[in-house]
Amino acid sequence: MKKLFSLLSLILVTASVSAHADRIKDIASIQGVRTNQLIGYGIVVGLDGSGDQTTQTPFTVQSIISMLAQLGVNLPSNTTLQLKNVAAVTVTATLPAFAKPGQTLDVTVASIGNAKSLRGGALLMAPLKGADGQVYAVAQGNVLVGGAGGSGGGASAQVNHLAAGRVPSGATVERAVVTPLGQGEFINLELSESDFTTANRVVQAINQAMGENTANALDGRMVQVRAPVDLNQRVAFLSRMENLPVNPGDASPKVIVNARTGSVVMNKAVTVENCAVAHGNLSVTVSITPTVSQPSPLSQGQTVVGEQGQVEIKADKGNVIVLPASAKLADVVKALNAVGATPQDLLSILQAMKSAGALRADLEII
């Protein structure tokens, strides 16, 4: 069974029931307290001949000429630059909530040209903009690449990916984003997943600890909480509230299928009803054998090279297997392994079982 289990690439998540309840901060967030994505364009210099091929990436040359002009270096209009140690990159970072000017952020750089490696390079000053087009941070620093590679004599070797790297604490926040803690006397809690049971339990936990009518559920995801108006008292109130224990509602049965890798992930709530599954493999093999036709002696003919193709179709016998009703994840695993399907066949079987109403779970394909 273990051999079949690994062959099918079936990953089963059997998370047991937690011995302790979750905190509110683990299952909900305060509306408006969020991160913001930043993006910019930059130049990495100091590479060891592994930069962009400037004949194929003209924007790299344009960036260098523009940068030099801003630094007071004016090149003749007919100058042709052949750069090997420069690469154009995208620069991305995440601006956390309540970030203030002067705070540093980690930065990720990735090549947008045809640079072979960013290892050993340094990112020059690059402004990072938000979705509104405003500059919120400026990035600069040495690029760290977690890999290595080399080539020579027609052979090459590479460990990990070399066209992307990070600049730890490489960006400095220049503009703060206003993050309001609620509107007036109310703040809103947003649950990570929409669930009426969890929303009701959050309301009960808050009202029991903070007083009646402190919290009210607006829907299955949003909970409105009455909080002190004074900011100092509000922060203390939120600190106490977010650490209140809550038992979230039971997770809905779900099966996640990755169609690209053939991996299947299911939670412990998945069950199978009585059903019969017929499974068989069909394989088609095409082979081509080269043939040579030699002319007769003294015929002044030419040797002709041809190909002879052969197609073989093999169909394995498909057996009908009865899957009994199961309320345990272990029984579901045994039933799926008994079918003996490959990972790609397993995807089709799960979809067919869902359509037939035998799979008691939500099937999500990613």
C-alpha cells in the first residue's frame, strides 16, 4: 500500500483537532490593517560578465545612458555601449501596515532581460511605487543569490536559480500609508474564511469578555466591534481582544487537485459513498526504425535512407472495483490505492466520483 501511495503522489493532510482553541488574531484581521505591494525598476551592476546582452535588451542601455546623464555624464549620440556587467531588474517589496519613514524593508530583485546570473551584483538606487503611482520607498544594496553556477568547454552546471535574489533591509520607507483603526467608535473584524458558525463564536467570545453588545456579526465574514475612541485605550482593547480564544467551526470537506503535478490534498472531513469504479490504462507507442536501401552493383544508383514506423496500442484490462461508504480518511486512502491509478488517472476518477455524488467534498482544481 505504501508503494502505491507514493506512486500516486497522493498527499493527505490529516490535521487532528487542536488541543487548544485558536486566538481571534489567528482567524481574523482588522479591516484596514493591511500590507501594500510595491514595485520598481532598477539596474544591477558589478556582474562578472553575466549581465544582459545589450543587443537584445536595448532598455538596459537606455537606462544606463539616462542614469549617466542625471549624474552629469553626457555621451555622444552615436555612442554604442557594449555592457556585460549590467542587468535590468524588477524590484519588489511589501510595505507592512503602520510602516513609518526610515524603516527598512527586504527587497526582491528579478532579471527582466537575458542575464545569466545576478550573483555578486549591486542594485543601484531604485524608487518603489505603490498602486497609486506614488513613491513609498527607495531600494539600493548588494544582491544575495542563493545559488551557484559555472560553464566552460561546452559544459555547464547550476545550483538553484541565479536570475533572482534578495537585498535584506535594502529599501528605506520614504512615505507612510495612513492606516485607520476603525471608523468612529467601531472597528470591523474580517474572518479569514466566511463561516457563520465561526462569526457567531467570535461574537460570543468578545461579548463574554468585554461586555454585552460589544460585538455584532454583520454577516458570515464581518464582525463589528465597539471599541474605545481614545487611541491608547483602543490599542490596549485590541491587544486584549485579539488574544481571546475561539473554537472555529469545523472545516468543510475539500479536495485540492493540482493538475500540473498530479498531487491531491484532502482534509480529514472527506468521505466517500458507495460507488463502483472501472479503471483501465490505454497506452500508445510509436517507434521509428531507420532503413537503408542500397543500389545494385554497377547500377549507378544512390543509397536512399528511409524510415519505417510502427504503432502499438496496448489496453490494460479494466476491473470494476466497489468502493464502500467510508467516514474515515484512512478508508478513503485504501479505496483510492485499490484502484491502482496513476496520478493523472486519479484526477479523472475524483472528478467522476464528484459528478456521481459519491465524493462528499468540494473538488477544487488548481
